[in-house]
Amino acid sequence: MKLIEISKEQFSDYTDNFANVYYTHISGMEKVFALRGYEYVYLGLADDQGKLHGVTVLVKMKLRIGYTFDVRISPETIDLTNHKLVVTLLNELKKYAKEHGALDLYVAPNLPKRIVSDNNSADNMNQEIIDLIRENGFSYRSLDQGIDPLFENWAYKKDLTGLNEDTLWDSYNDNARYSINNAQKYGINVRQLEYSELDKFKLLTQHTADRVGYNDKTLEYYQTAYKNVGEKIKFWAAEVDFNKYRDNLVEIRDDLQNKIDAIDEHLEKFPNSRKKLNQKREFLSQIEAQQKRIEEAEQWIADSSEKAGATLLAGGMFLYTDDVVYYTLSGSYAHYSNLNAPFLIQHHVMTEAVRNGISTYDFLGIDGDFSGTDTIYEFKKSFNGYAEQKIGVFHWIAQPVKYKLIEFLKKILGRN
């Protein structure tokens, strides 16, 4: 068995036999990562007859001096329970790294180490594969709390197996259901964006990046993904016509006023009815809240560049395999946060996934902070899934002398 370079078409043909591959390995994503200066190399483990027994993707990342090689191993495309096959792969990867001038090599299996949920938790998973890779010359780093810039350490997922639209709805927590109901009540619509609208999507994500404090993807990134990934990528957005939104609010306010008028008629006959007095007090409070929303909507109409038609509130980029939906990134306008548009997008995409028989919804990254202070985690948690800590990352140095020299120089220069 030896490691050989294969074509993108060979990789795609092989992975077509599986319901899922990791989202970075979906055909077309190599064009996206090329924008960062990364080069994809498709590799296969082949026997003497040329039959493939596993495939993976090696990513070459250019350093100031040399290259770092990064390999993400998916259990769908490499049988990680076959220890003999895994050892062969590791040895072949080390050989390949040396022959192609790599400074070092990272291997990150897409496997869980720990599961955290309200209903079912598990620790010390896949310890055998950790021990096996370490025994074959790799150092090991567990990915704990925090966001690693290169390796996914925590993900949040939801199991959709066996759910229909009704049971999916029932599976959400109260906050998610309340937020979705409100968004629907106020006439917010979810739809796919066209290529020509990606500049508007970019404005959403840039607004979020500026607010939160991270570097956004470029418009070229989104355009490249849209053009090259094809039917396996969708840009979903939530929008609202503020004129219709205001009219809905006015209708709700008027309905409340009609209820108060009916209560007043009752109170003329029974002025001491505690039940009716309490109802009136509650309805008056609701009218006050609706009036504030109406005034807010009037201001949005005045401020909106879309004087007629809908205004985008939030959006997300989603990647699809036959069995998994990956929620990769998103953006929203903070000043529209009380419209709960991001909740409606998630519900829409999850409902579509259930209809299509998809078994897993992957929200991707969280930082592993379960104290209640991580708003991203709390948002994802409201859909009632589970947190998955990844197995970690393994490191092998192909050129020890050069590597130590570079690390020494980085330390002297104060660089990471």
C-alpha cells in the first residue's frame, strides 16, 4: 500500500460513495482556500493494483521559509478503525512530507473526544486512535476551550435522525420557538440569495465582523464559493418589507385596542372585576410595546435605502453533503436584533434538511465555554443539540534542525 497523488475527479468519484465528507473537502472549496494561498493536494492510499483504500486532502500552507502540510482525516474516507491502514497512512504521509520539502506536518482526524449535552454526555472517546498516532512519532495537542485559528476544537451539532417538521419544532427550547414565532408574526421572509446579491451579503458579514472584532471574508471569497461549489452551497437570507412590517404592527395594536374596548364595556357593568382589570392592564402594556415598535419601524422606513421592497436583516452561508448541513458563517445587523431573523434562518434551513432526509445539522464552531456568557453558544444551544470536542491535532516535524532554527528566530523577533 502506498500514498499516491490523485486527481480532483478521482477524489470526487471516491467520496461520492459516502453520504458525507468534511465541508472543506467538498468539491470547489479548493478554489476558495486558494485565495488564502493554500494549495490542495488530493491523496489516495492505493494497493499494487491501483485500487484506492482511502483518500484525503493535504493542504500546503506557505511559510516565510518552506511549507507546513495539514491533513484532515475523515472517518468516512479513511477507515480509522483499521489500525494497520492508519499506520500505513501516517508513515506514507511522513515520507511524502519529507520528499516534498515540508517543514512540518499536522494531522487532525475529524473525530470527537468528548460530547456534552443536557441528555447525554461522554468523555475520553477515541483514545485508541490518539494513542496509535502518538506511538507513530507524532506529538499531540488536545484542543480545549477557545477558538483555534487553524483547527476546529469544538463544534455544535443537532441530530435530525427520525425527526419530521412537527417533532423538529418540538425539539427546540422555549427561547428558539418564541423567537421564530415572533419573526414569522412580523412577516419576515427567508430566501436564497443570487450571485448578484453577494455584495449585500458581504455588508451583513462585515457589519458583524466590525461589531465582534474579527477579520471578515472578502467578497471574492463568497463569489468564488458560489461559482465553484455549485448546488452544494446556499446563501440564505432573512428580509422584511418595513412598510408591511409596520402595517402588521398597527393591525396587532388595533386588535389589542378592540379587546380593551370590549373590556371597558364589561367594566361599566362590573367595575370591580379583578380579572378584567388585570386583562386591561396587560393589554395596555402590550399596546405600549407595539406603539414603540411602530415608531421604530417608521424610523427604519425613513432610514432604509430600500424605500420600496424588502431589507436584508441577516444571512448565512451553508454547505451541503447528502447527510450533513454545515452552517459555516453568517452576519446580521445589530439594530434589527429584536426581529430575531437569525433564528428564522436556522429554522428554515433545518426544516428543509428534515424534509430531505439529512441526519445531521452542524453549526460548526463554539469555544467550549458553557458558563452562559458565550452568546454564540447560547444561540446555537437554543436549538437543543450537543457540543462536540474534537480529538485534537497531531504534529510531526519533517526537518528538525531547520524547524528549531525558525522557532528560535521567531522567539527572538517576538513573532508567533
